[in-house]
Amino acid sequence: MKVSSISELKKELHELPQKQLVELCLSLAKYKKDNKEFLDYLLFQAHDKQSFVAAIKTEIDEHFEELKFQTNLYFVKKSLRKLLRIITKYCKYIGDKASAADLHIYFCSKLKASKIPYHKSQLLVNMYEQQLKKINTLILALHEDLQQDYLNELERIL
């Protein structure tokens, strides 16, 4: 089955009446949970990115609170990977490299501040270093003024 290009889809969507567009959006939202979450973000939260980022940071805090009581590094690793998938999904929703860098820096600072012995597991050390690489890549894509601010934040957690 051949999938149409974005430009073809855009042209076709411009020709549809509003009622039919609403029905298409709702059917997309019903199809997959991620589509529903993204539509929710676009409709209700996209206008205020800072409060959305604050809500994500609260969710990160809650995940780290749950991890305090976990002693098995295997389950800690699985939980941290799940949290990183959530952060990555939200960063895609936002589409802003500065906010993405902020969230990843926040994750690394919470990991470092937690009493999780991540240095005992090479997989967790690799995960942490991978996040640092991702942060550096995101920072380099920002404006020079913002770069310095985020580099200062990054130095604080190193």
C-alpha cells in the first residue's frame, strides 16, 4: 500500500469541509493513545509551554519518588528507560529544543541528586552519558545566548 506524502495530505485536507475535518481528527484520536495525547496537547496546552514543562517536571519528580524505595538496579533501569521514553515523547510534542534540553538536564540532575547507585551499573552509566550527549546536541542547536545559559546548567550537574 502506497502512503501519500505530507503535501498531498495537506492539499486534500484543505479541500474538506470543517465538519469532516473534525471527524477525521476524532477518528485519529480514537485510533491510538499517542494521537489522543498529542491532540490534547495541541488543543489545550500548546499555548502555555512553560506550564506544560512544569507539569512534566512534576511527573519526573513523582517517578523519582517511586524509585527511592527500589533497591534492585534492574527495575531502576527499566523505570528510568520508561521515564526517558515519556520525556522524549513530550519533547516531540513541544517541538522546542530549549524545552527539550531543559527537561533532559532536569532528568540528569534528578538522577544525580537521587540516591540511586547508578555508578554500579554500566547500563545506567551509559544511559546517563547518552543523555549528556543528547543535551549537548540540543544545546548546540540553540541561539548563542541560550547556549551559554544551558551550558552553565549542564556544568552544574556534571
